[in-house]
Amino acid sequence: MTEDDIRFLALAVEQATIGRSEGGIPIGAVLASEGEVLGAGRNRRIQLGSPIRHGETDALETAGRLPAAVYRRSTMYTTLSPCDMCTGAILLYGIPRVVIGEHRTFMGGEDLLCSRGVEVIVADDPACIQMMEGFIAENPELWNEDIGE
């Protein structure tokens, strides 16, 4: 991981922490390109009553409409392995690189991303693991709702 990877993943962790303090699910994401944040977000399903505002989709929303060429040179940083919906958004916009905080508590569409040529890096970050393990233990019904179980 590069210095930018470490910095942007830390920003995603900050977003997850904010989400948890708001009563939401602690998953954060940052879309970045060429050393700059394009959008940062967090899972806001609970806060907004939304079925689709996961960390990655929220980061895309805050980035706003961008030219395809910008997405194609961006990296999505996410504290947790992206679910199928977020994996689809990454593929749809041609984001070529994803840095994942952890995938011990949930394994999303990493194999699909790799099969489609996306570079996937798993940081195995202790802060991300601890945050999700704590949340899942304290809120199993919210967690199951978020992952569609």
C-alpha cells in the first residue's frame, strides 16, 4: 500500500466512525484520484431510511457526476469488502482499483472485481476489523438487514 492508500483508508475509517456515532452501520468509503478526494461517504441506510446508501454508493453520490475518464483513474477505498451492489457500481463506472480495510467479517464481490481486471488490495486493518466485529456483536439484526439476510 502507498502513503496515499494509508491516508485515504484512514479517511474511510473516519467516515465509518461518524456513521456509527450517528446510529448507523460503521462502513466508510472514499473515492480518490491523483492524490485528491473526489467523494467521501458512509453507510447511511439507517440515517436516511435508504435501501441503497452503502459507504461506496454514498461516496459516489458525494463525488457527484464525473466524466468517465475520472472514474477510470480513481481508487475506491472502503473499510469493508464491497457487497454485490457496491461491486456492481465499481464495475459500472470502471473504477480500476479498490483498497479494502478488511474482509474477515464479510466477503463481498472481490472475486468478481478481480475477474473483471480490477486491482483489489486488502489491508487487513485491525481498526476496521474491530469496528465491524463490535458492531455485528451489538447489532446483529441491523447487520443482517444490511447484508440482505
